[in-house]
Amino acid sequence: MFLSDLDKEIAVLKKMGRYRFLRPLSTAQDAVITINGRQLVNFASNNYLGLANHPEIVAAFTAAAARYGVGAGASRLICGHMDIHAQLEEALARLKGTEACLTFSSGYLANLGILATLGGPRATVFSDELNHSSIIDGCRLSRSRVEIYRHADADRLEALLKTSKAPRKIIVTDSVFSMDGDIAPLPDLVALRDRYGAVLVVDDAHAVGVLPPRGCGSAEYFNLPPEAIDVQMGTLSKALGTYGAYICASKKTVDYFINTCRTFIYNTGLPPALAGAAIKAVEMLSAGTDLLRRLWENRESFIAEMAARGRPVESPSAIMPLITGGDRETMVVSAALYERGLFVHGIRPPSVPQGMGRLRLTLMATHTTEMVRTAAACVDELFGEEGLKAIGKKRYKKS
Ligand code: PLP
């Protein structure tokens, strides 16, 4: 029985320095967390604005649970559709300036569903090589031909589009790349979409609630009209502090998804209590929360602190990739930071390419300036001890 071999496979992972394990937090997802009784400053979370445990979000969640209960009880198309889902979808469509919106139970399910619904044997999906794993799995599920283009390279993408004879062409990209923090060249991708009659799908998971000026996402950041991107996917689980996901698109597209998207149809509706919490989060963002300004101050202060130490980190988002290279170095530095009271997650293959291990340090609005300064000082010291340099990678510049 092959399960008896799992020990051997786990031993191999341990030997390679790729063994993964769970660490239980006994506190909320805050700037300071407790793991195994130990207090640590948290630089590993996607709770960018601190909304996951914000009193107003918790109150909205409780109020919605009191009124609608916790679970949706059924698929939205059976009897799990509640008016609170519709309100959340209206709020998200307003935030994004699109005609319509449809929520999903998670970003992973949304990406699987988008690609499986739009793809098919007559389609080719053109996918950035550093796209999130949920997009990679969506490509697989779509039964389409898949062309991987070099990271953020519109010229390479165009070369592939030019030679493609597929009647349906789908370009799919993260806007902010989850492990690199850089931003896709969206204006170029929009131009290619128009030139080659493609459909453009953008995953805004790490852009909404993060990118300036108002945190509405990558279209706003690049000053693109909402219709420039055919499907704007986003998650509620990062800066919006809750759970679930959505697509913002035209009415026609949303209607088509309601009728054909299997990860929407065959899945229980988003828990209404979460919908209530997410509505409050969207309201706070739409009203221009000060938390976005705090996040950007912390981001700028980390970049300045690192530059002052001769280790420039260029990232236009709240994700700072500090490249360590090998698996051993990644885990040594991450463990040493942990010993100093800082939780910065080490990322190894297969989450990133071989030899591109890194610390993925994320900033939050709830960090104090002192926490940010201490993080930069410790990273600098430990990179120095390991003889490492934080590699600044080539990034797309907003023109
Ligand atoms: N897309 C990106 C870019 C992500 O980073 C994530 C992270 O989890 C997802 C999709 C999946 O979202 P979810 O956690 O809601 O399933």
C-alpha cells in the first residue's frame, strides 16, 4: 500500500529542507501574535490593513450572524442566496466601477472557476510564469492549451499571441505578484488584449486595499477604465480581512458565470456572516480609511531603512521579497528572525522557482514605526551574517 511509503517521502522533504509544518497562533491576526506561548511581531500576514480583527468588522460579522446565521445552507442557485450576498456584490461592483460582481467561497475556487469557465479545447490561456498556484491549477482544469510567458514580459506575450490560431485567447495574470510584490504591466496587457482580441483576466488579490490612490485595485492604480479588464478577480481574505472572493465584470459575463461556472454552482454560498463583515470592510475602504495611509508609510519606511543599510528592496506593493536563494539560507534566516521575536515566513520551492528562496516580508497598517525599523535592522544583520544580499529584481515601472 503506497501510504506506507509516505514516511520515506517526508524524510526526503526533511533532508531537502522542504518540510512544512503548521504553527498554531493563539491570538488574532495582529501586528503582534503569539505562537506556542511566544510573542512575535508578525511580518507574514496578508492582513494588510488590520481589518481581520478590527472591532468594526467583528461587529458587522456578529450582527450578520445574529440575523442570518452562520452558514448559507445551500448553493446560491438552490436556496443559499441571501440579500446580504447581493448587497456585498453591489458594494464590490461599486468599488471596482463594474456593472456586476459575483462572489465565490475562496480565491482558489474563483480562479479555478474563471479559467474552467472561459477556457476549453478551443482556447489558449496565456499565463505569466509567476502567477499564483490557483491560476496554474485553473489552467490545468480549463482543458485549454497553456502558453507560459516570461514574467511581466509583454513582448514575449505578444510573440506568443501573434502565432496563436486559437479562436479564444485568454491572458491571465496576477496584478501584484504574491511572492514577488511586483506589478504586471497592465497597460501593455490591455493593449495586447485589444490588438489580438483576447480576454484579460486579472487577479487583484494583493492589490485591493493596498495599491494607491484609494485601494480599489490595479485598474485604478494604472488609471485604466474598468472595462479594460474583462474579469477582475479579487479575494476578500487579504486586505479586506475576511474570507471569500469575487469577480467584477460586465452583467453579461456575470450572468454567464452564474449559469456555467462549476465552482460557483456546485459550492455552498459564502457564509452570510462573512458577507456582512466584507460589506463593512468595503465601506471602510470606499470611505477612504486612514489605514491605507498607515500601510504606505510603513512600506516606505521599510524601503528607506533597507536602502540606508545598503540593501535596496524595490517593491511597489506591501510584499517585500528578500531573496535568500537556497533552501538552507532561507530557513536559517527565517529561524534566526524568529529567535529575535520577528515572524517572517521563509518561502521555498515549489512556491517559488528553484534557487529563488526568499523571505516574504509583508507590511501592515498596524505595525508601529519602531517594529518596521527593528525588522529592517535584524534582516540587515542576519543577511550580513549569512553573506547574503537582498536581490532587487527588474520590475515594471508605472509610466
Ligand atoms: N490569488 C492570489 C494571488 C493569492 O495570493 C491567493 C492567496 O491565497 C489566492 C488567489 C487564493 O485566495 P484564497 O486564499 O481566498 O483562496
